[in-house]
Amino acid sequence: QVQLVESGGGLVQAGGSLRLSCAASGIMLSIKSMGWYRQAPGKQRELVAVITSGGSANYADSVKGRFTISRGNAKNTVYLQMNSLKPEDTGVYYCNADLWGVTVWGQGTQVTVSS
């Protein structure tokens, strides 16, 4: 069974840092890319950052220079280092894997940034 498990969310003050982790299991297909999305209350889910199997990364404009996405050595893990957090970064963060047309989502982890 394909599964993505996120961890690392929590409550942090503005200006602080958090590191999210996502581990994939049960994936028999090759992974095209892995990424992080977030959904704030009352808003649509939006892309935060994505990294391809080749290591190319793209970020939402709102997080450029503050967040860094990276892959683990095992290639089935992805991390999101979040620095200089702002209250508007609050939301549920979801890990995503693109298996060349098949999309898998994690269950989400809550990130709350207090002002």
C-alpha cells in the first residue's frame, strides 16, 4: 500500500523555524517529483515547493528565500526547512508524490505560526 507520512509540524512564533519530513513507503513506481502543499483555513490548497527526481526545485513566490526543499539519500524522503516563518504560513501542510501520472497525498501536518 502506497503511503506518505509527514512529521515535524507544530506551533512556533513568528520568525522561528520548523523542519517537515515526509517518508514514502510501498511505492513500486519511480517518483517523478515530491513536493509540499499547504491549505489555510477557508483557502484552497496551494503549492509550496516541489523537487524533481533530478534535484530541480521550485518554490511559491511567497516562500522563496525562506523555505528549502530537499530529498533524502534514499530518494523516497523529502524535507521542507522553513525559516523566518510568518503567521500567513499557518496551515495544514501536505506531502505529495507524483508517480508519473499517479498522485499520492499524505495525511497532512499542522503548522501554526503565532504573531
